[in-house]
Amino acid sequence: MARKARNARRVLVVDDEVDLAELLELTLIKMGLDVETAYCVADAKALLGRTRYDLVLTDMRMPDGEGLELVEFVQAQRLDIPVAVITAYGSMQNAVNALKAGAFDYLAKPVSLEQLRTLVKSALNLEESTSGAVEALSGEDRPLLGNSPAIRQVLELVEKLARSQAPVYVSGESGSGKERAARLIHLSGTRADKPFVAVNCGAIPENLMESEFFGYRKGAFTGAEQDRDGFFQAATGGTLFLDEVADLPLAMQVKLLRVIQERKVRKVGSTVEEPVDVRLICATHQNLAKCVDAGRFRQDLYYRLNVIELKMPPLREMGDDIVLIARHVLARLATQNGQEAPSFADDALTALRRYAFPGNVRELENMLERALALSDGSQITGDDLQLSPHGFDEEATGGADCPLQDYLDRVERGAIQDALEKTGGNRTQAAKLLGVTFRSLRYRMDRLGLAGKDRDD
């Protein structure tokens, strides 16, 4: 059955429940769309084979199969049509499976018409928003630079992720550009003109987490003098990026899981839940699966967040992109300082290519900021870079033997730097994290030449 509206945009509704199909049709027609309905998987496939649609909205359970089959059919036929699935209440695993298979988004029963309208608007803007979006964001505008196979693989996956509303888990070493990747997904998708809100989960005190994430009502607690929105409300219509999500305490993980499943939040001090339209992207440099095994991260939340994983390559695996990125960063730093960007001497370029960059792009940025201050202003030399001898890649130096003590120092230095980064430079907390005394940590830092932040409380 087809219901015509004046608009040429066409939606296929696939549902064997006549009443629900009728409700969906009427809602979509009121939005100015053409609607056709199929009551089984076979009929839907036949319609997809002969008609061009701008969106497919399908129930998960059908008399002759599952909506997941239509997601897979559209992918296999390369039809380039966003497919959204409708799942029964409490059947989140079905929604996750559909997102993994390539579904654009999902709706849970009973269907919220407000969420339906939001989903449809996003889906119908999809083609215009994401067609070549990653390539269009080039040069200064693109958060991720490079042409190496490692970064090209990332960019290809980013373009696919931009065509979905599925939660994304960005993994990678500290300083490898996880937030930049999340921002590129946001800028390349249908939410590009909406807020991108980045939150460092490890930097929020546990007793403030709920109010910071969900907001609060006036009078909810001492000091709550007026209503305030949280991160979810601030990111409405856009993307919420949760960095270092492994640092969330278990109690907060439970609340986050409920928000993902219900797509609603309740402000502290309120009795009413508010719907939220936010895409979640999470990241951590820790191994989240190992955190689950250790009991520090909920398994059910892990499966909700890790629908699709994007692995960021370390800088040392990006070949000549290291020099490209270094020149870009140096130009930016020079502009900020109101000076012309100096060139790199040959010995500096050689050193950059050989260095292993344990701190990745973040370390490169700090290194170049220091080098810019030390240089004569016209050229950056190898001496200006002040690279640690322990950071050179053994393979890049021709496989030269590495003394055992040098190797152990390099591992120890990396562990200490990692602990200090996690604790915001608090050496007392870093010592606890490493399982050593404060005095032992201070001695090791002095021996390895690590300055450390003057924060011991």
C-alpha cells in the first residue's frame, strides 16, 4: 500500500502490526513524505528491488524473518539507504546487532513520535551531509591529517560511521588523537551543525558526576540556587564525547546504561525524565575489555558502548605522516606566537622519522613548542628537539641492540608518565596507581629525569 504526499522523498515502512504501521504512515505523511508499506520481509525486498527509497523503517520481528535481514540486504545490494529498526522494549541486544550490521539507528517500542521525527529528519539529511564530507574537510579544517595506510583506514571508517547514529568506541594510546577522531565523525555526519561536547570522565569528582552529566533542579542540594542543564542537555541534537570512560565509577556506569537504553535523563532533584537526542562517542587509552574482566567496568555497558570500535594508530606507525603533521603543528604554533614558521633542518627531519613517540601527537606538540622557543627562529635543528635517547625506535635505527637497563628505563618512564597523566599530575595518587610509595616514585622520577607537576595533595 502506498500513501502519497506532495514531497518526492520516499519512506518504506515494514511492519506486520497494522495499527503501528498506520501510526507511522500518518506521522510520516504529516512530515510531507511519500510512504509505502510492506507487511513482511519478502515484500519489502521486492519493493527495494524496484523502487528507490530515502529511508527504510522496519520492525525487528516479522512473520517471515527479521528486520536485520533487510539491513543486511541493503548492505549487500549497496543500495545506500539508511535503515532504522524498531525493537521491542527491553530488547537492546537486537538494536545493538542491527547497528553492528549497518543500521542507521533504532527506535524502541512503544514508539515515541518525537524520537521518530528526530530520527527521520537526521536520516533524510544524511546523503547531503555525509557525501564526501571527510574529504571535503581537508587541510586546516580536517582534525586528522595524513596519507599513510594507517590514517587512510581510519578516515574510511570515519566516513562509514558518519552515516550512522551507532555508539562508537575510540581506542588508542594516550595522545593518539582520539578526540580529534570523534570530532571528525561529528563534523562529517548529520549532527555537524549541533554541539560537540567533550567530557573527561576522569576529571570529575565522583560526588558531582550525576549533576554534571544530567543537570539539577533548584534546591536539589545546598548551593543549587537555580536549574542547570548537564552535559546531555548541552549536547542535545549533537554528539557527547566521553573521554577516559573507563574512569567512570560503577554507580555512574549504571546510570549511563539506563540513559543509553531509555534515551531519557532525570535531573538531580526532579521526578520527571526528559528525552535526550545525543550520539555517544566514548574513548579510553585503557583496554576496556580487560577492565570488564577485572570487574572495574560493567559488561552490559561495554557492549552498549562498543558497538563499533575505531582504533587510532600510534604516531610511530604513520611513516612520513610524522613530518607532515610536525610541519602542520609547527606552523600553527608559530602563527599563535605571531612569527613565521621556521623550517626543519635535515638532522631534525631524520630524528623525527626515527623517534618512536611514546606520547604520540601530544608529545610531538609539546616537543615542537619547546623547540620553537629554543631555535633561532629560522630553522629547527635536531638539538632543538631535545629528543630522549630512550625514545628512538629500535627498528628505525637498524635493529641496534638496546641495553637491558635502557629498555627497562624506557618502560618505567612510560608507566610513570601514564600514571601522572591519569591523575592530573598528582604524584601521591600516581604512586598509589603504580603500587609504590611516594618516596619511591619521587626517587624514580629524579633518576629518569622526569620533572612532574608540583601536586602532591
